[in-house]
Amino acid sequence: MLVSTNLLGLFVRGLFVNPAIEKLKAEGHEFIKQEIKKYERTGKWVNITAFLLIVVYLYLTFHFWNIGVTAVAVVLMLARLPDLLWEIKTGKKMTIYSMPHNTFSFITNFLMWASLPALYYFLYHF
């Protein structure tokens, strides 16, 4: 579960622009602009590496276990995606009080928790 969500976090965070960095890029000193270029170049490589690690991770879950474990890993990634996008948009860590209280949020939280018994089933009984 931790590997799925952390790999997804590495990948998705690289897809979005940080507004504070963009402001520094526009208004900052030349040295800061050069450092931001290095930061962006490194971010692209981290994004590519995270994507490749996700592909390898999913392949390894299928190779060493079964398609059920791989499907649970994908469900965990998809269930974490809306929360991660909200955290990127607001810039704050999500808590039970700050999360949006809508149907979609409850569905994704249910999927996150329901995937754990499914993972147990696919690891030990399938």
C-alpha cells in the first residue's frame, strides 16, 4: 500500500507546477532563475523515473503474486489520486477535517479501506 501511494505521489507531483516557484522564476535574481532551471530539469528526470518504477512495480506484483494483487495496487493508486490532487491544489496535508465531504471523497476512501481485505484475499487465498 505504501509503495503504491508513494510512487504515485512522486509521479503526480512532477506533473504540476508549483506557483511559488513560478513566482520566483519571474521575479527572482538570475542565480535563483538558474537554480530553478536545475530544479525543473531534475523534476523531469524524477517524473520519468517514477513512471518507470510504477511500471516495474506493477509488473513485479503480477510476476511474483497474481493479477489480483496487481489490481489492488492499481485500485490503491486510483483511490489516492483525488486526495493527492487536492493536496497539490491547496498546498496542505489532508486531514479528516479539511477533506472535501462529498460522495466522491467517500467512495475513494471506501475503496482505499476495502482494498486491504481484498489484498489479503489475493495474497493468501487466491
